[in-house]
Amino acid sequence: VLGVGSTWLPVLAAGRFGQSGFSVEGFDAAPGADTTAGMNVIGEGFFDAVGVPLLAGRAFTESDTGGAPQVAIVNESFARKFNVGRDVGKRLGFGTTTNYGVEIVGIVADSKLGALKRGVPPTVHLPRRQWAGQVFSMFYYVRTGVDPEILLAQIPRVVAEIDPEVPVTSLQTMATEVT
């Protein structure tokens, strides 16, 4: 196993990202401007597992918990739309607020996750550990250096050893998911 990551919404979710309006410190939206962006909750290691490069800042860590300051990672489309550039450290808020309670700690490359045939939507990624009470299921992605079919047979056994109450369903390779 080369990497493991979790996400609230499966990749290739066909645009099922949650949507929210956002405000960004230092960005003056014109009246009536579209300030919406996609929103997803992910675990640390997600971007490595699905092969999305971090362009600036840092990835989420185990210390990004509910008791820690709120953080987010945005994609390039979000950074362009809200004039963030590569400036990590700017703050964002939900809706039309001046309460910018979330610090942008990273910027990732645009990727076709969730949008194979459309443009890449501006997206805010939030750490799973800070949103644990609001997420009821997660999808896990495993990057492997061996034939993925071999690993598929081992995953249910390994998970059951860790916690037999955790269900393991819908195992498939990315190649299968894409087709």
C-alpha cells in the first residue's frame, strides 16, 4: 500500500459535491456574483492516494481535529475564482459573512475528480476530523504498488481485524469505477 485516503463523496461522483456559498478575506464579490463552490470532507492522505498534487501549503494532518483551528484546502479553480492565488493563510467563511473562521492551509491542483466530462468546479476540502459529527459514511481509496485485484481480496480481512463492526462494501478498482 502506497497511500490511503478517505472522502465524504466518492470520486467520480458526477458533480454530487455539496455546494455552499463562500466569502474570502480580501475578496470583494460584486453584487449578485456567484460565490458558490463545491465542498467535500476528506481525510489526511486523500490527495496522495488519488494522485492530486499539493501546489502550495500543507495537507491535512491528524492534528486537524475538532479542537484545533478550522482549516481548508482549496483547488486551483477556487483560488482563481476568489483571487487567492497561491497565498495560503487567507481565511474563508461560509455564506456572505465577514467572519472568516477557516484558514486556507493548502492549494491543490485541479483534478477531474467528480467531473470527467465537465470543467473543474471550484472546491473547498475540509478535514474529516474537524467535521466528524456531520459525516456518516466515508469512501476509502488505496494506492497500491501491486496488482489491485490482489489487494481487493485482502482489504475486508484487514479491516475486520482492526474493527469487525466496520462494514466493507462496494470494493472495486478505479479502472472498474471509470468504466
